[in-house]
Amino acid sequence: MLQNRDWRWLLRWESLLAVILVAVIAANIQMSSHYLGTDNFVNLFQLSIEKIIMALIMTFIIINGEIDLSVASVMGLSACLFGRLYDQDIPAEMAVVIALVVGTVCGTFNGFWIAYAGLPSLAVTLASSIMFRGVARILLEDRSVGLFPQWFNNLGQPDLIGPLSFGIILFVVLFGICLIVLQLTAFGRYVYIIGNNKGAARYSGIKVRQTKLTLFILSGLVASLCGLLLAARLGTVRANAAEEFELDIITMVLLGGVSIFGGTGTLVGVGLSILVVLNLRNGMSLAHYSGNIQTSVVGALLIASVLLPNLMRDTRRLRQWRDFRFRPRETDLEEEEGTWQAVG
């Protein structure tokens, strides 16, 4: 019964996202003749590639009943650390490894306090976000660092395979891997079960702490990788790198039907919401809307992505309660049947 109910919810929510996506694409075509160009479609993904890669891991975390507000700061810290090390004549290959290790340590730091100390992820990752961003500013202050090796810059540029960049190819591969892990493996089932009821999961023998720690370690690792991709794409880094990226990342996940309370959601829905957000931003850019207006629209989407699922769930519960409240009881039906038999 639960699986059937989840399948009906999947159809309804994804159908709504598909309709919204078609409407956004139609509006973009009307607003700009450049929208259908190949270069524009590549740029549509390339300009937000770090966000959509990070949204895949954020999907696991939110389904698990947690949230990570520090991802943008970890991205910025990794990029700034790479830039600082390279500026100090450290080989770029070694700087990449160190940045990835530091990002993993940041994720481990968050995961320990959340999984083993029992602190709320909202408070922990908000505090660590401020701390990591502060370290990034200490590393570079007001300077910018660039002139990276050509092989590194190529990681963030298109035309690696046809018009596609390394980041886009990585996103497609990771999307397939995450889809398989979340839907078809025991680890994916554990993520859902813990998000639904952490206590019941623990009594069922699921290693709740280890699962949560693993998710935050992966979050730190992927965030640091995204920070390096950002540095490669821009060719330079500053202390404010990736600021406010978490807004788009969380919006993509919640708009995809993932409940902010955990336990429900699919990567297919998140994939559709990624297309909606990217096309919406792309259309507004082609129409020359400012970045502030775009951010306001994304913020409104974030509110709607939290509000609409809750309204739909409350409406469904109210309908079920009314059906149960006004349904004739079996005793009433038996008494009525006996009355008619007596009259007959």
C-alpha cells in the first residue's frame, strides 16, 4: 500500500514539474531567439554545474532528515585553499589533493557533531558555514589568485567531449550512480527509513550514526570537488567564491518533491526541478533581468517548494478524515438491513 501511494505521489508531483518546465521553455523561446542555440544549452548547465552536482548529494541528506547549509562555504574554502597553495608555489596536483582532503575533513566535522553528538544539523552546519567562510577570507583576504595551469583550467571549460565540459559529464555520471544507489541499494533504503523514523530505524538494526556520518563526509568531499570545478571554470578565486550557492541547491532539491522533514522524494523529481531552475535563470538572463531579481524568484520558488507539498498533504489528510468520519459504520448497516428484513 505504501509503495502504491508513493508511486501516485511521484506521478502527480513530477507531472506538475513537467508542466512547469514546458511553460518555462515556451516562455524562454518567446523572449529570446538565442534560447534554442546549442551554445546556450551548454551554458545553461555550465554556469551552474557546481550547484547541480551538489544538489545530488543534498538530496540524500534531506531525505535522511538533515540539511547541510555549509556546502557553499566548503566550496569556497576548497577553492581559496587551492589558490593559496598554488600561489605559494605548491604543485597544482598536490594542491588539488590537499583541498579535497580538507573538504572531506569539513564534512567529517559536521557529521560527527550531528551523528554522534546529536546536535541539530541546521545549527551545526550554519555555524560551520560561518567558520569555513571565515577561514577562506583569512587565506586570501581581499586578493584574487589566478593563472592556474592549463590542464586545471580545462576542467572547467567546454569542448572536452564535443561541446560538453568535464563538469557536465561528471554530473551525468553521478546522477546515474546516485539514482541507482538511492533507489536500488540497501544504503538507499536506509536513507529513506532513517528520514521517516530515526528511532524505528535504530531498533531495526540500521546503523543510523554511521549512515549520517557517511552522508556528511560525502557532502564535504563533493563540495570541495565543486569548489575546484568553480576555480577551474572562472580561472581565478576570491574569498567570496560560491557565496549564496546553497539557496539554489536547496531550492532544486525541495522543488523536486523532497520533503524538508525527510523520508520522501526521488532523484527523478530533483532532476526535473534542476531543469526548471536552470531554464528559469537562463530565461531571465536572456531577458536582461538583474541578478537580484533572479535571486528573488528563486527564493519564492523555495517558499513554494516547502508550502505546496505540505498543503497537498494536509488536504489529502483532511479528505481521508472526512471519508472516515462520515462513512457508515458496519453496525449501522447491519441494523438497517435487519430493519428492512423485519418490515419485509
